[in-house]
Amino acid sequence: MSEATIRLSIFIGLFAVMAACEYFAPRRELRPVKTKRWLTNWAIVIIDSVLVRLVFKTAAVGGALWAAENGVGLFNMITAPIWLAVLISFVVLDFAIWLSHVASHKIPIFWRIHRMHHSDVDIDVTTAIRFHPIEILLSMVWKYAVVLALGAPAVAVLIFEIVLNGGAMFNHSNFKLPLWVDKILRILIVTPDMHRVHHSAIGDETDSNYGFNLSIWDRIFKTYIDQPEMGHDGMTIGLSEWQDEKPANLMWSLSVPFISQKKQ
């Protein structure tokens, strides 16, 4: 199977699993606009996917294959065991995504784009696929740059992409993990309760818990918050200015970067 087929198959399978987990063990009661939100968030990811293929032709795995063929990047210039190259590439890519996420909050022009993701008034598995097309394109440029600089093995990039997508769906999900399981998992990986804090309408909480896969970066750089101030049941999700049905509308969501709003 092609790389795209493998990724799509795993994506659909993991999405179905997380959607089922949310249905049978919900963490929070979702608002009545859930159906409209889901339609909008799915429309966004379809637009993103088509646009990426039109602009880049291949995913980051294609960049890794090109780098290997042309001797570009660190691991294509030195001799290293494949397992070590894969491990280092995975960790570096994860840190790069964490760093770009921080930048999307700290740099005003990037925040204007990224806030479409945060404007979702609920957080569930579909929030994981709610990213503005402009942000997706910028993210691909950054990912390509890191992959080429590393000379990351194609298998490492494929593994990372699958884990990143799966991890995002897991930690955005409205799935109620037993608290003791959450406590153990978040030592290494980002759990739904940990990432939900990041989607709080309280500014200090929004500026925390940036990780998508590994939880260690937030601990190392002191951007970690254990629990939301109002508790998971009482916290408000989204952005305080937009606590209505607008974020569930597709055209409004796509226009968010061009709407004036003060950074929280």
C-alpha cells in the first residue's frame, strides 16, 4: 500500500475508535451544536487535505525520500544505526511540533490563524482535525524543513505522522479515562484531561500544555498545568469572545484569521 493509503486507513480506524470511546464514556456533556460542529470540522479537514496535496504533491515522507536520494540532512551524511536515527528523528520532530505550537500562540500573526482551532466551543475528536488551511500549509513547510535538516529516515517520518495524528485524536477526545490511568499516562504522553486544559477560555490555561504527543516538553519548559481552575466539568472551552454558534459555521471558521480579536 502507498504511504497515503496507510495513513488514511489508520486515521479512519483511530477516529472510529475514539468516536466510540467518546460515545460510551464521555468526559463532558457536549453542547447541542455537536452535529453542526462535526460537519464543519470534517469539511475543514477535507479542504486541508486537498490543499496540501495540490501544493506539496507528497507528504513529509516524500521529503525524507528526496533527502535520502540526494544525501541531504544529518543522518544522510553520517553513519548511524537505523534504530537510533528513527528514535532521534521522532523525538526531534515532536519537539519541533511543540515549538511551532508555542509560536502559534506567542506570535500575533500566527495566533490569528491558530485561534480557529481554539474557537471550537467544545473539544472532542473532531477538534483534532480543525486547523485552518493556512496553518496546515505553514506547518507542512516547517515539517519539511526539519525533516530535510535531519535527513530523517522515511520510516521515522511515517511513524511520527501516524503517531501525531493518532495522538491528537486521542488527547482532543471527550473520552473519560480513569483518573489513575490518566495520572500514569501523562508522565510520558499527553492525555485528554491534560490537553483539555489548553483549550480553556482562561488565558493562562490556554498558554499551557502545548504538547500533542510527549508530555515532557511542557514539564521541561515549565508550561505544564495539572488541572483546570474550574475543573473539567465546570471549565469553559473555546475563546471567551465567541461562546455562541458561530464557530460551528464553516465560512465563519475559515474567516477567523481576518476577524479582529484581542489575544487573551
